[in-house]
Amino acid sequence: MALKIIAFDADDTLFINEPYFQQTEQAFCDLLADYLPKHELEKELFRIEMQNLELYGYGIKGFVLSMIETAYLVSDHTIPASTLAKIIALGKEMLQQPIELINGVEETLQALQGKYKLIVATKGGLKDQQRKLHDSGLGPYFHHIEVMADKQVLNYQKLLSRLEVEPQHFMMVGNSLKSDVIPVLEMGGYGVHVPFHITWEHEKISHQVVHPHYTTIEQLTDLLTILPL
């Protein structure tokens, strides 16, 4: 590898994120327990989320709007204003969650800083991701922070063009095979998968990844054992 740039996903790679969504979804299901059983409500919420991705993109705000729409639909347009207010409050609570770094993040970034150009390449709401990176204290490690509308091959190609780097000099590290690894492999870069114990349904894939530029590690510090330092 002749790497120049190492990119890191943010949510569930640098700091914890998905558990907050699942906690909020549970609270949402509790609020609407009189309308649908939990498993049916979860299924309907996911359907609405997927339907809205093109409009709202990824992140908490789109999730909250999808919860409100789901509540409106499953209640047959009769959801009380007080319940809608509680759903909005759940979203605000998510946006104010304290940042919890994943084990080994700072140790890894300290070891890599100065040896590679480090960047963040993540999805989600721009303001929320900027807040999390600022509050985490990790900002100074990164040369560039990119909040992407999506993580398809074209999105990565545009990112690499702005960074003026060829795919063979680029590595993406993240918890999602679908978003962080496979598109980068497809364009000729290197992908490192760091599994997180919870995966959003939208990010799951059903097939194994086999590629000479693909590596999976158990924790972020393992990155230091596979890279020249």
C-alpha cells in the first residue's frame, strides 16, 4: 500500500451513535403502543424512513420527521398534539446526547497523525456531525471533514477529486460494509471494516466481501498493526 489519505467514518466508528437511535425507537414504540404492536410499528417506521431518504437524507432530523409521519399514518390522522410534542422532544434529546468515544479511537489517531493525512468521511446532518466532532475533541486530528449526502461510488469519486488523490492512495475505515467499504473497493481504494455490535437495518448486507484490498479488524487499534508507521 502506498497510502496518502486514511478516511474514518464517524458514527459507530469514532463515537457511539446507533444505540441512541434504537433507544429512541423503543421510546417511540412505547408512545404508540395503543396503535400497533412493536414489531409492526418498527416495520412501518423503517418503511417510511426508506421512503424519505431521498428527501431528508441521513441523520436525526430525517428520523424525527419519519417518526412524526409514521405516527400520523398509524393513528389514522388522529395522533394527539401532545404525543407529537413528545416525539419532537425525543429528537431534541438525541441531538444533545453526550459524545462517547469508542475504545481506542484517540490512541489510534495519535499514532497515525503526521504519518498519513487523516480525514472524516461520514453521513448525517451537517450541523449535528460538526457538533459531535467538536464536542469529541477529535477535530484537530483531521485535515478535512466531509459530511456526505450518501456513500456511493460517485460520492467517493467526488471526494477524492477534491482531495486530489487517486483511489490506490486512499483507505476508508468504518463500521458499515455497505457504505464504508464496498464502494471504496469498487473504485480501487482500500476498505477496512471495524464491526460495531449494532448495525442499522439499512446498512446490512447479505453477502461476504472478498477482495484483495479488504481487511476486517476487531477494534480500531488493530489498524496500527496493518499499516506502516
